[in-house]
Amino acid sequence: MKSSVQTAIEEKKEELSQLKVLNKYTYDLVLQLEEIQEKLSTMGDGVESVALILSNWQNVINSISLASMGVLKYSSKDYKDKQPLPETLVRIKLDKNSEETET
């Protein structure tokens, strides 16, 4: 028959063993969560880029629509000679300060 001290020591050894296993699993979980955090950060950067691109699509569609509207003013006889092209879109930067100094 074991003494109560020996039984307590064996129980504590078993508890220590279980705590070591728990510590290992906790460490593994921390590593996995850090990897997930890095991947989410990368995804966040990608989402911002996609959002920027998608925000410009409305401007692209409006520009194409504007250019295509110019073709509607031609009649069928204009298509016999040469097929009309869409209106040329030109972007001109207006600097209000330079306009004021020129006038």
C-alpha cells in the first residue's frame, strides 16, 4: 500500500505531464493563429486594392457610355462611306490658379 505522499506525488506528476501537453498544444495554436493573422493582413491589402479598382469601374463605364453616345448621332448614310468611330475622350487638367493668373 502506497503512502498518501507517494500517491500525491504520482498525481502531481500526471498533472505536470498533462500541463506539458496542454502547453505544447497552446504553443501550436499560437503559431497557427499568427499564420492566420499574416494571411488575413495580406487578404486585407488585396481587398483594398480590389475596392480601389471597383470604385473606378463606374468612371470607366461612364466614359465608354459617353463615347458611345456620339455614335448615335450618325445616320445610316454615314456608315456607307466609313464607319464612324466613337467620340474621342480627352482629359484636360484644369488648374484654377493658372487660369486666374492668365486673365
